[in-house]
Amino acid sequence: MRYFWLSILLIFSCRQQTTSDNDLVDLKAKYFKDEFIKKFKVMSIPSVLPEGKQLDLESIPDTNPNSLDSLITGRWYLQCYGMFPDTSNFYTLFFYAPAATMIPVIETYDKYGNKISGEGIDMGCWDGGPVDYDCEGSVTIDSDFNIRLSHTTTCYDCDSTSTKPTKYLDSREGKINKTGLIEFAGERTSKKIE
């Protein structure tokens, strides 16, 4: 008889856990749809994501890992920059994340707030260091969801024999496919342009 009651208790515990898990899934989906995506401005396609240094970060909403945002972004503080219009299969959201500088992050989510794919876009330049240089860059996403990263690094004293600045163009290409997966082709390429 003792094992009978223990079995009943175990079954009830498992059922209770499943109900709690389902409740959490429902809460996440509702919060994502009703609250979370409202933090993002709707952007046109094609669109350009600037370097973080070009943004007024005080005017951009951020995520709070101590709120229901954590159901979607985990424990990160992210700036909620923008989103593409609803594609019917997934949402494409654009964040800026803290690193040595603020870097753009592209993430795709299903309709229930589950992350499909995500990529932080390292511009490859930190504006400072042992030599005098600066960078200007952007990420462009066209109407076919092709992604192109390009930035120019201007080095003012990289070569002690040179009297004029040296410029390098770095680029990388990728795509957001029809299922929401973000894919980049190969590594970033770099070439001297001046």
C-alpha cells in the first residue's frame, strides 16, 4: 500500500511539473508578443545598422534580466534597436550588446519567443590602442535578407615611413534564410585600399 501512495504522489508531482512548464511556455509566448517586441521600432527593408558609437543609447530601450525579459534574452542587458516587419515565420530583432564597444546583434525568434538564431557582428575595430586609428562601419541587410558587413579602418601611424594615412576595407557576407537561421560565409576579408 505504501508503494501505491508513493506512486500516486510521484505521478501527481510529474503532472504538476508539466503543468508548470506549460504555464511558463505560455507566459513567455504571451509576454514576447504583447510586451517584449514593443520595445523595438519597426525598420524598413533594406536597412542599415550603424556602429554603436553612432547611436544615442540613452534613447533606446534596453532589456532587464531581472524582469520577464530574461525568459527571452537570458541574463543580458541589451539595447533594443529595431525589428523587421513580421515575416509570418519568424521575427528578426536587432540589439546592441556591450563589449569593448557596443556591437550590433541580429537575432531571429519564432512566434513564441524562442530564439532560432543569433549573431553578434564584430566591426573589428575599437578606435584606439597602440596606434592612432579610427573606424567607420555598418551592417546592411537587403530585401532578400542578405547581410553585408563593411568597415573601413584608417591608420594614421601604422608605418613610420608613410606620410599619409593607410586605409583597410574589411567585409563579410551572410544571409538570414527562410527558416530564420543566420549564416555567414567564411571569414571576414580585409584589403588595403590606400
